[in-house]
Amino acid sequence: MTADLELDAQSCLPDDGTAGTLIGRCWVPGAQAGPSVVAVRADGVFDLSARFATVSDLLDESDPARAVQAVSGTRLGALADILRNTGRAQRDAAVPHLLAPVDLQVIKAAGVTFATSLLERVIEEQAKGDPARADAVRAEVQRAIGVNLAAVKPGSPQAAALKAALQARGLWSQYLEVGIGPDAEVFTKAPLLSALGTGVAIGVRGDSAWNNPEPEVVLAVNSRGEIVGATLGNDVNLRDFEGRSALLLGKSKDNNGSTAIGPFIRLFDSTFGLDDVRRADLALTVTGADGFVLEGASTMREISRDPLELVAQTTAMHQYPDGFVLFCGTLFAPTQDRGAPGSGFTHRVGDVVRIRSARLGELVNRVEHCERLAPWRYGVRDLLRHVALRSAR
């Protein structure tokens, strides 16, 4: 049986505790059991569903943080108790547990937004998804590029000149195209309501031999295309699948349990804003049942495209009437050997992944094979039925 995950309020919360406006979702038991929008406050977790049917509705308020602060809500319990139940392999059915803090938002992701991860995508491509070739390819690619890609502004004349020079040498890549070209890579990461929250098992495919976590800041964007808050995410990635072909991106990224978001959305207010997102530092720790420990970091300070540009490119040719969340990409790309020299890092079942940022808290998940996770069953029709029943009370 899967072991419990220990979640505690001090680690889960941002460094300043509940000083900011924190919202999320809980599964609330009872005669009409289902998901509710909640606020996390110093004196507990409060159900706001009488005022906000969905997180999407809340984020569309003219001032979401002020709207949350104006609603008292119904107290569901202490955060510590709800977290304890969230991390249990066998939950107490009478106690609420946390869910991912998003519902009707489309789950989008931006890729190749950092120079380091850009190089790793090129390496995956050149290695054809074979981790044993990664070290040799890495050295070759770095020699060929010969410049600090972090200093190259995407879409700039310098980027165009570098593109021309690499094309002349036969070294241009589709990843360089989106990494330093004018058009960002933005794709749909997962279906509505499929994201998992903190304290649960996330999935990698059992037939993947080269994969890794991707610690990222996730923007919360309303239907008007306004960024109104942020949270943390793990954009679980299968390097061997995508390395074999970029056309396998869907199989690499969108699998059962392969998207984790949470623990809460921190709304923009007097304590937290877009500049805090731009300065966000993320720490990653992977602890294996085999005693292996991997530590890494990512920082939004080194992103090649500003969050506002990523959102603008996402909304340029599409509308999102229920809003969307946007993974911003990651600087982190693990090269530390877990096994034989040159084999690099890949997940093993039982790995515990912790992603932390001072202003956003900590997202914790255990790794399992997608095929062994509980099937995703609760969809949009279920949510609509639940909201209709709740409204009829």
C-alpha cells in the first residue's frame, strides 16, 4: 500500500504564512459531496462556495483578492487537519482534503523559456531520446552554439543573426526556433479538471526511461487576459518521448496524473504582485526510496520572455472565456547521474518531489506510474451537476 505523505502547514504555506490572499479548492464531504472554492486564513480553511461557484468565477471579479476578503465563508477546519487528510493513502471520508486550486481554466504551458532548458531540449533532440548519448551531445551542442543564450533576446536582430549562422552550419533546431525566435512555444498541457494538487501521487509513463520533474511558476489568468495571481506547478516531462520527436509532445506531457498544481493560488494584493512573480526563486528536492537525493533550482529572474509577453502570445489568437493557467517554463534540467556514469537522472517509483517558493509555499507529490494511478473520473459534467445541486439548496 502507498505510504502517507507528511504535509504540514508551515511548509505548505508561504514564508509569510497567511499574510497574503490564498485560495484553493477542497473536496467537501456530506450529502452533496464535491469540490468547493476555499480561502486559507490564519484561523482555518473557509468554504466560499456560497459566493463563488468556481475558481473561474472568483478570478473574474474586478478585484479577486478584495472579493475574497469581503466573504466570511463557512469554516471547514484547521489547515493542519485538512493537510494531514490530504496526504493520507487512506483518507478519512468525513474530513475535507485539498484539490488542485483550478477548475474550469484551460491548462496551458510555455516551453523553452530559459537558456539552460533550451539547450537540454536541443540535446534531447540530437540524442534522439537516448540518455546514454546526452553527455557527448551536450558538449558538441555547447561548442557549436558558442554564445550565452541567456543574453540573447528572443526575436531580436542578434537572435536572427545567430539563427542564420547556425542554419549555415546545419545546426538549427525547432527548439532554438521557439527559444530565441519571435514566437513562443505555448501548448495545452492537460484537460480541464485533470490537474492534481499537493499530497497525492503524480504519474510518469511506465514505458519511459528518461523523465524528470519540471518546477514552474503557474500564472492564474482570468477571462480578460489579466494575470491575477500565481501558484506552483510540476510540468512532468518525458525526455525520451519528446527527444524522439517533437510530435510526441502530447504523449510526453499529457498523461494520467502528469500535471500537478498547488498548493494554493496566491492572488495579487498589497502583499504580492507581478514583480514578485518576476523575482520568484524555486527550490526542488527529489528524495528516492533508494536514498538518492536530487536538488535543483529555477528562478524567474532568468526567464527569456516576460510573463506579460507569454500571456499576450497565448491570447493573441484565442479567447478563454473561463480563463486559463499558464506554466511559465523552467530553468531546471537535471544532468546528475542516478545510476551508471552518463545515464543522467530519471524518476523511480516512490520518489517524493518537493517544489518550494518563498511567496507561494510548497507543492509535494510522490511519483507513480501513470498506469497504476486511479483513473481520472471527475469531469466537467460532474462539476456542473454539483454546482446545480448546490445552487438548489
